[in-house]
Amino acid sequence: MEVAKRWRPAEESSGVTQLPEIQGCGRATFTITFDEDTELTGNMKLKLWVSTTEGTDMDLFVGIEKLNAQGEVVHFHGKAGFAETPVALGWLRVSERALDEERSTPWQPWLSHSDPQPLTPDEIVPVEVEILPSSTLFRAGESLRVVVQGQDLFEHPSLAHDHSDDVNLGTHSIHTGAQYDSHLLVPVVR
């Protein structure tokens, strides 16, 4: 298995604002188009540098979407039997970001859940979000889109949510470039 496809990181830092869902909006997207047929099989990991202007926590929900050559979302039949799901999903409550260093691997962060780390306003912290394993072929001209938001990417009546609206407060930001090495690690097979 090839470790990862490398794209040149941004040389200057920047921020992408993500407003919490409780305010009626809040989605950040990042897209890359493949120039050759590429199969991704296994776990992915999203590293982000994040901050909030208020509160002591954030909920992050991540989706990996496939876009066809016309830029339309390609839906999949999800693991739990739901139609129209993305390629893969991940999620993290930022205060639970502490890793178990012995169990974590480059592809799969393992959270310790033993050392809550609340945020302070405007503090920029790194997080690693595990994205559940999947296998998808992207043809040349098709795109992978990373979606990050403050609530589940899709709703279904049978899903029980334990995410209170009081967690996502203020303006959330994702920081990229220079010292903020936010990136998606992908398992390229071919």
C-alpha cells in the first residue's frame, strides 16, 4: 500500500471560519480533484488546528464525499443501512482530543478519554479525527471533498444523538498553512 499522496502544503497560514450549527449555518469544505485513477482503501485521518471564540468545547463532524466529474455528490449505501451517505464519516468532541500514544497509529488516532482538555476562547489546538475505514475508487477528473461541521452530516430518525446545543458556541475556525499543518491522510492503494 502506498502511504499517502502528497500535495504541497500552503506556505502561509490562514483560517477558515466555521459557524456553529446552532446559529443556522456552519460548514467548511476542502476539495481536491484527482488527475489519475486512485483507489483509497482503509482508515483516513484528518488533522486540524481549530479554535472557538466562546465556550470550552466544540463538536466536529467530518464527512468524506465523492464528487463525479460534473461536481455532483455521489451517494453510497452506509454501513448502518442508510442510503445517501458519504464515502466515510468521523467525529470528535474537541475536549476529548487527548490521544493514547501507545495505541494510536499514523492512520488511526486512539483517544484516551481519560484527560478532558477544555478549550479557552481563541486558543488554537491540534486535533486528530479518525475517519472510519472505506474503499472507494476515484477516476481521473473526480474529486474528494472533506466536509467539517458542528452537527451530524445527515439525519435519520433512528439515530440517537447525544450532542447538546450548548457545546458549539461562538465562531469556530479551522487554521491551515505554515505552522498549522491541517491535512487529510489518505490510504492510496493505486
